[in-house]
Amino acid sequence: MTDHIVPWQSAYGATQMLGGPSQFVLSSSGHIQSLVNPPGNPKASYRIDGPNAPDPESWLRGSTEVRGSWWEHWARWIGEQSGGQVPAAARLGSERYPAMEAAPGRYVHDT
């Protein structure tokens, strides 16, 4: 809500331009504070479930405030979108995309 780099009203506009289902989540903090707000922070809150209206202020008036970090909400949402877990690959790369070199890679050592 207090982001000075990307005003939330501008970011909300994406919900009107993108196809398919979307969900706008508005953190109570600013640009960086929103990203580092850990789960369990008693001061954190975010807003969700406003109407899909062209006007961002209409969305805000119809939204619901939730106490806590938006990360918890996102973790539930991404779990629903992701499907089941799969085992880790036994080796890096594939026939189509072979591994180029062992980790961490040459670029780490470049000066």
C-alpha cells in the first residue's frame, strides 16, 4: 500500500489487462518491506478478495484485510497451482539439454 516505486493502483491495472483468472493481493507495507515480511509478523497484514472492478479504489473498498504476512497466503496458493511433488532428478541435464559443466560453473571464477 505504501510502495513509492510501484504505486499499488498502477500494479492493480494488470488485473484488467491479463487474461484468465487472477488474484490481486495488496500488502500493507512498501516495496521492500513486503518482500521481507516474515510469516508470523504480528504487525503484517494484506488485503484480498476485492471485486474484479476496473477501478482500484473499488477493489480496495470491497477487499478483506487479513492479519499476517502475504507469504502464507502465497504458499497456499502456489501449492494449489503446482500439483504434486516429484522426486529430484538423479543427474543434471537431459538428452535434449545436457549439463554444461559441474557446479558452480566457470563464471563464478571469472574476474
